[in-house]
Amino acid sequence: MENSLIYLVVMVLMVLGILGTFIPVLPGLLLSLCGLLIYKFGTDAPLSMIYIWIFVVLTGISVVLNYVIPARTNRRYGGTRWGSVGSVVGTFAGMFFIPIPFGFLIGMFLGVFIGELLHDAHDKKKAWNSTKGALIGFIYGTGFNFIVALAMFLVVIIDLF
């Protein structure tokens, strides 16, 4: 395959990977990592294998953190399992039933809030705090993923030029 076509595929994967850090339907870091691997092994790029291993490890850490961070922040802010389940259900419902670009996010927050209210209908403050915890967890996880995806993109861009 010609290098210019490979570079195009790599850039498309990298950009989709960066977008995927915000949009849960796209596997953000995995797309970026695929782009990085295609760039390294599909071209005659002199990119060091150290970068590959670092980004593989960071992607693995991200997979773990995507489960740990929201649960920890939800618990830290007084959330229960009801809020966690509501978060998952709300995220999927938001993706399909709220037809705006970040409908999944609205669905997630509504799911946490409603889940906590189903657990204890009288404690709205606890439900609100749990929702704040979910927001903070989302920001931390998304921020980490975005930084790693952007770093992969920049490594490829710098290596190209």
C-alpha cells in the first residue's frame, strides 16, 4: 500500500480516536493505538518502540481507570450501587433516546440521579452529590484518555515532520 494512503488512514484513526475519548460509541484510545501501530509497522517510520510500549501501557491503564475512577468518585460523593447502575442504563438510554451530540452524558447524569432517588427518594441532596461525583469521574477519565490520545497524535505528527 502506498505510504500516503497509509498516512491518511493513520490520521483518520487518530482523529477518530481523539473524538472517541468524548463519544462513548467510539473506542477512543484503541483507535488511536491502532493508528499508531499502523504508522509504525505499515510504513518505514523510524518511531522508537519505546513509544509503542508506553502507549500500550497507558491504554491498558486507561481501561482499568475507566471503571475505577467513576466508581470511586461516585462512592466518595455518597453514591450507591443504584447510582452506578443508573449511570450505565442512563448512558445507553441517552445515546439512543436523546438525539443530540452529548445525549449520552445527559442520560448518564439523569441515570445517576434517578438511580439514587430510587434507592432513597427522600434524600435529594445525596442524589445530587452522587451526580456531581459521576461528573467529576467522567471529567477525570475523559481527560486522561484525551491527553493520551492527543499525545499519540502529536508523536506521529512530530515523527512525520
